[in-house]
Amino acid sequence: MPTIVRAADAAQFLSLVPRLLGFVPARSLVVVPMCRGRSLGAMRVDLPSAPTPGPASDAVAATVVGLACRIADADGAMVVVYTDAAVTGILPHRALVESLSDRAEACGLPIADALVVGANGWGSYLDRDLPPGGHPLTNLVAHDAPDSLPAPPTGDQASGAALPKPDDAARAAVAQAARALDAALAAICGIAPSAAAGRAPAPRIDPAALEAACELDDLPALFEQVLDWDPARLAAMRAAMIGWCLGRPALRDVALVQWASDQAGGDVAMDAQRKWEDGAEYPSDLASVMWGEGRRPDPQRLEGALELARVVAALLPKARRAGALAVCGWLAWALGRSTHADRYAAQALRIERRHGLAEIVRSFVAAGHLPDWAFRPE
């Protein structure tokens, strides 16, 4: 059952926006779609670099209104600009807000209020009697919200995207485990080591690596089990094993489809992958998941998979890390965290310049493309 929190005025509404987003926006335009006076979530995009009228402001306004209009139940919206500029007689980014308001009105989505939070104060673009410097920021006190709401966030939209920082011993152990797994797979299956493994002499076959290699016989079962693993206590061989899978596009795609659905979905994706390799056409309903179409994934599954992939990426040697980073990017994008997604994908491309999934994720972010399930009620 949704939690209902009533905002008595604009100041209280502004105190709730970070809780809607899960972070404190910085240099951002935030749109809160409404239905019968209740919020339907919130969307954030970067502010254009120039606060004056021009193509950049028009493009941002068009993108945001287009996204808001995809929410079928929305009958209005609130707009908030978060800027480092000072609130003065002429509010910053007024041209952007006016362009957005005009486009929203034309689409039948009236703007109930347009607010700005600046370096020295806050105010409304619709308030003709706004005092110089706006209202004091001290008015934006934390709302007395029920305990069911999460605590007010402190970081901005980029916070939380940095990978964990394991110690050198943990990284060395995973590097050794990855080499041992390569040797075991070469001995059992004749699978050549990845290019990242280099041409070092093959190490002795580690019994733990042989056991890990056998676990790869049933990938959907493995991909389901990993959601119950504790990323903070991830064994070196397990990290190497998951890193090996995420570094191979065919196996990685099975994992993503499964984490966005369930183990049965993983079984179907695994079977489809085998048939595709034999020349059959890949099912469109499975491919559409990667584009953000289909039923809404369970966010807890995606969250668990993302935290695991982040830890695996942090533990792997840099040369082996691109696949796990790209998976982090897709999972973050699927959860609506495009800023994080772009950062992970960019890191993957710095390691592997032509990484397919990372390029796709960055193209999604650049085009303002969000998963279709982001626009449907939970």
C-alpha cells in the first residue's frame, strides 16, 4: 500500500523531492508527474550548460515533456530546478522552465508550480512577489514524514556509483582464481583463456577451480543462486567465476534476462542462446527485455544483481573488468539510475573501446531512453 505524505506548501514539497528521487539533485531539472494531486514518482535530467534561451534548453524541455507524457495516469506536473546559480530578480533557467511549461500545456499536462532551489535561496517562477534573493534555504527543513519513508538522502545523483575498494590481497586472490579457472576450463572443455588472461604458463589445475568449472554446467541455477550470496563476503573463486560469465556476451545476456525475470526466464534464454548459435532466430520477446520492454522486473532482484556485479568488477583485474562494468551499467539503467549507468559504461569502454553492451547503455543514456516499465505503475 503506498505511503501518503501531504505537503502543506511549496517548502514542504521541496523537502520531499530528494526522498522521491533517493538523492539530493545537483544542477538538475526535476519533474514530478501528478495524478489527482498525488505524485507518480520523479524524473531528473541535467540542466543545460547555458541558462539562456537556445536549442539546448528547448531540447531538454522536449525530452522531459516527452517522457512525462508517456505516463498514462499523469494529469499535471510539478517542476523544480536545482542550480548553483544565485536566486535574484531574474530567476536562473527561466527560459528552460518557460519552454517546458509551454510544451507541457500543449500536451495536456499543466504545470501546477515551477520552483527553483539556488545557491542562496528558493522560490517559484510563478510568484510575482518573490523577494530579492528568494526565500531562505532554511525554510526547506526536513518534512516530518512517517517512519515508512526512507531517511532523507545526503548525496547527489552521482553518489553511490563508485565501485567498492577491496584490499590488494583480495584482488590478488581473485586474479589467481581467475587464472586457475581459465586453466581448469581449458583442461576440461578446451575453452581458450580470455585475451585478458595473457600468455603466462598454465598454472597447476586447482581443485577449487575444477569445482567452479563444473558449476557452470547449469548457468540458470548458478545465476539464481548468486542472488542469495553476500557480496561483502564473496569468495575469490566465486568472484572469478561470475566475472568469467559476465565477460562473455552470450552468458551475460542470459544472466540479465534471468535477473530481470526469474529462473524459468533464464532457462528459456539459455535454450534460445543455444539455438541462435545453431542458426535459429533469437526470440524477440527475450531481446526486448534488453531494450527495457516487457513486464516490470522485481527491483530487489536487480538491486541484488547490481551489488554483486559491482563487487565482482572491483575485485577483477582491470583487463578482465569491462564485462562486469557493462552489466553494472545495464542494471543501473534498468533501475532508473542513468547517471550511474553512464559512469559504469564509460569505465568499461576505457578498458575495451568497442564493448557492445557498454556502447548500448551509453546510447540509451545519451538519447534519454528509459525502460518502458519506468512509465507504468508498480
